[in-house]
Amino acid sequence: MGVHESQYEKVLSVSGDGIIQSPDFPNMYPRNTVIVWRLVAVTESSRIQLIFDPRFGLEDAEDGICKYDFVEVEEPIGGIVLGRWCGSEIVPGPQVSKGNQILIRFVSDEYFPSNPGFYIRYSLLQQRGSETWPPAVPTWMQSVDVLTEAVASLSTMEEVMKYLDPERWQRDIDELYKPTWHVVGKSFFHQKKARGAVDLNALREDVKLYSCTPRNFSVSLREELRRTDAIFWPSCLLVKRCGGNCACCSHNCYECQCSPTKVVKKYHEVLMLKHRAGGRGLQKTLADVPLEHHEECNCVCKNDSD
């Protein structure tokens, strides 16, 4: 392993196994620290695997988001963040690079350092000919990124459970659907009025359909909830969000934009998969995830909505 330090990062040439850890691990790490490690496999066809030690602890998240002290893993090509972690309740799962490089970034601010920090073992995956292939491991040991891609491609709950555990998939489904107490919301419906053949109101309504109105949008749950530690199925859900143009905006301003005037939070039941902290296997639960829905929209001056 060769190490080359630049102003911004430490570049490590990876030809075998090695470790990366927070400063002073397993003791309290220093404040005001930024360290970036760029791991580069010696051959382009190689892939790098990261395994986090169960001893993991950084400053806790705020509102479920790692804002202050965190460690994150990034694909250098495209700048895709595979995960960002903090706190001590969840130990990051295994991560595998898509190419022959991977970035690890550690950040701490000036407040509340924690311990023990983090300790990562890295290794090259086995190769067969010109192809790189991961070792045969249970699904629960696969990285969140790999699991997310695999689960998203499946069409039914049965397929998901069979993929996760072929031997006990039926029992997992039975456990998920055991009777539990749920809050049942009210259902509303709107009955359209009958209209004549010529109806100016109808023309106006047609325009509104393509102007600033709530409409269906597909959102990624991982991105919407900013959860890099969990896999959701379905991975995307439909929400009502404001959309359309404001060409008929009546306000006297330079530019109008479509903005929500009534926002509600609705809960959607989905399958959530998480690596068990300090243990083996995947935790499978039916979770209620909150998503914002825009029920009313209006064209407003852009400066007013900033």
C-alpha cells in the first residue's frame, strides 16, 4: 500500500487489505477535523469493499440528518454519495465500489466530539478472469447500495422476501402482517358537477390542469427521507406536489412561480430493511413513512417565496 498526501486528501494505493480509522480511535476524535481518503485499486478491474467495525459512534444526528460530525462514502466518478452516517445506533453496512476507486470523508465540527469514532477494514474483491465478482455472502451482508438496486428491480413482496431469505420468506411475510393497531385516516372524495356543451368554467378548469396545480410526482424514499441506512420497497412513491406554469399570473411582479399554499403530511406504509446494529441479519419491518403532499398551490412572485 502506498500513501500520497495532497492538500485535500490522502491517496492510498490498494493492493490488499488495510484499515482506515478516525483519529485516536477508539478514543474521542478531535474537533474541527476534515480528512478525505481516496482508495485506488492497483488494477482498473478491481473493486474495493469496506467493512465497518461494530464499534461505531459519532455525534448524534439532528432531525434524522447527519449535519455536524459524520463519515460518508462516495463514488469519485459522478460524485454519488453511497451513504453518510453518524450517531451510534446504526452501524453502516458493507460498501462496495462500482469502479476501482472510492472516497471516505470524515468531518467533525467544533462541538460535542464523541467516541469511539469509526474503524473500517478495506479489501479487494476476488476476481475471475477480467470480471470482478463479490464473494458469496448472505444478502444481509450486502451494502445498502447493492441491496437497494436489487430490491428495486423486484415486482412483488413475495419476490422481495424470497430474495432476502429463500428459506424463511413465508414466515417473514406472516410476521410482517400480524395484526397491529393502526390509525386509519378519513377518506374524502370530490364529485364533479355536470357541465353543458359550452362552459367557460370548464375551459378555465382545463387551463388550470396545466397551470399551477397539485399533481402526481414520483419521489425516491431514500432521497426524500434522507435515509442512507435503510432500503425501502417500493423504493419510490407518488406524492402530490405543485407543478405547472404561471403564464396567467395576475400579480404585478417580474416573475411568478408555482408554490404550495397548503402542505399536509401523510403517512405511507412500506417495507423497510435495515442492517441490525452489532448483529447478524436484516431487520424487516412495515414502517409508516411521512411524506409531504401539496394540497393547494398558487402563483406567487418569486421574491415572495424565497
